Amino acid sequence: MTLVVDSGLTTLLDFRYKRQFMAERGRHGEGKNQHGRGGESITLRVPPGTVVREADSGRVLGDLTVPGQSLVVAAGGRGGRGNARFATPVNQAPQHAEPGEPGEARWITMELKLLADVGMVGYPNAGKSSLLGRLSAAKPKVAPYPFTTLVPALGVVRLPEGGGFVLADIPGLIEGAHAGAGLGLAFLRHIERTRVLIYVIDAAGSEGRDPVADFHAVRHELREHNPALAERPCLVAANKQDLEGAEAGYRRLVETLSGEGIRVYLLSAATGAGLRELVYAVGETLARAPVPECPGGAATVFRPVERGFTLARDKDGVLVLSGRELERAAATADFDREEGRHRFKRYLHRHGVEAALKQAGVKPGESIRIGGRVFEWSPDD
């Protein structure tokens, strides 16, 4: 199964209702010198910004960001070899052919992270949505109550001298967002790709909060989620200049943050005052900001070659033999023919499986499982 980036998609909603996909297994080998055809692959389309992980280990398999980029997450079944492959001087017309190999099975998780140059962060009702609507053609929902923005919104901001940048309105957060409180990770994961952050602060304290405390609280949540986010190039938008108390809040922010080299801009998303200066500053900061590293970046899955095998017992007491090459040999063995059974027995002997079973004290007649097959163990005397 292959995932391919489609720039026309913006969500992973299609995978919410259908979560299991199955490609064709390899065809069996046949007589008349015919090898089996390999299993047909299936292609699933995902939006740019999709991070793919192994469900069990959490290991990143790929970070799909470029349209057309592809990632193989599960290989299709190899076709079985035909009888000509097993011809010998003694047996020039063998009756043995391999069954087709089943395709690889794997559970994965997919997470969408927005691709934006600049992300706005701040408490609910700080004015992020209003600011996005003022600076771009986006039409985010604006209302006088918390959490009007439930999903990130994007807008393109044009610079006066040409060019521009993509601005993201990230859902507001509350204390403990890094641990899942409020919108939690739905907020935090989307800013990992942004190059510049704008802390949008209610300078007037109209919600009864302190502007300086708001800045430190938001930055704390970023640091707890990912320490690199707190060090990312940033500016502060001291919003709500049109309200009483905003001037005083702005001066306190400047006094507090000037020592860290963080610039603060007093503005009003409601009236448009101060927005031009902010846009210029963001453009300058963005030109110097480095591009964050992606967590995966690989376009294909790295598959280490597994030569060994392991023995363990499941909850029912059945001995389970695991190992990619061993499971592949069991899946492609032709147990309907005596020649196929003998070939598999020779494989077990050559690769030390038979000796390992004897050392483990497996008794004749005991059940063992290899991949999807269960056998009754009958060792050679």
C-alpha cells in the first residue's frame, strides 16, 4: 500500500470511517514455466503535511509534505515461483510450485500538521481570528465567546512590496494544553512546522487576565509540548488598542520583553490600527527564520533485513515462531505436495529452527504457529 500526497486534499476525514485497506496477494506459481504475478498495489491519497507512524512503536515512517511524494507503508505479496525454478538434472519436470506470498500487514497512524509560514498563538478571545480576517481574505468565525475557532484556519497575507506568507489561526489554548486540556494537541501539533510565531495578547485585559501573565503562560505551554517552539523567532501583537487599558498593558509587555529582544506591536484587529507595521515586521523576521526540521522526512520505509527468529508462547500456550524470512518461507510453502513439505522441513533444518525447537523442549505432536499457519510438530529422528 502506498500513500501519495494530493495537494487538493486538506483533511484526513476519508480515513475516519474506513480504516482497513487490503491489497491483492501474490498469485500462485504454475506449471509451464509460469511464475505467479505479484499482488496489485493500492494507492491512498493524503493531504500535504501528513505524518505517518507505526501504530505500535510510534516510529515515524514518513513526513509527507510535497505534492506527489509517496510512501510505501506495506509491501504487496510477492508472486510464487513456478515449477521451472525448481528443476534439477535429476528432476527436470518438478511438480512443485510456490503459492503466492500474502501482502504485508501493518497498522499505522496518520496525523495532519498544517503547512504555514506563520502561526498565531494565544488565549481564546485574544483576537486571532479577527486578525486573520483583517490581514487576509480568510473568513474565520468571530464571536464574543471562547473557542469560536475549533480547527486551524489559513490565510495568505500579501506584502506591500510583493510576495507574502501563509498565516495560520491556531485554536486558542488554556493552561495544561500540552497535557491535553481544552483543545490540547489539536492546537499544539499544528505550530510545529511554522517558522515564525505571533503571540496575540489581549493588551487591555478585557477577559480579566494580565497581558504579561498571558504571554508567559502561552510560552510555557509551547515549551512543555516542544522546547524548540519556545525558542522559535516570534513577535507579540498587543491587540485591542481600541479598548481602555491597552496602552498600559502594551507598555508592561515592552518593559518585560525588551530584554529578550522580542518586539511588541500595539494594534487593533477591530479598527486596523497598527497592522501595517506588524506585517512588515513579520516579513522581515520570516526572511531570516530557519526552516524547522521535519520529524521523519523519509519518502520510503526503511526495512531492516531480518535473518533470525524468536520463540514465544501465546496466552493459549501455543509456541509461536516469529521472523520475517521464516514467516515468508511458511507462507510460500506448498504443503499440498510432499515435495513442498520436504522443502520446508529442509529449510527449518538449514536455518537452525529444528535445533532451536528441540532445545526448547518442544514435544512431538505439539502445536506451533508460524505466521498464519499452525503445524503439528513432528521432528526427524
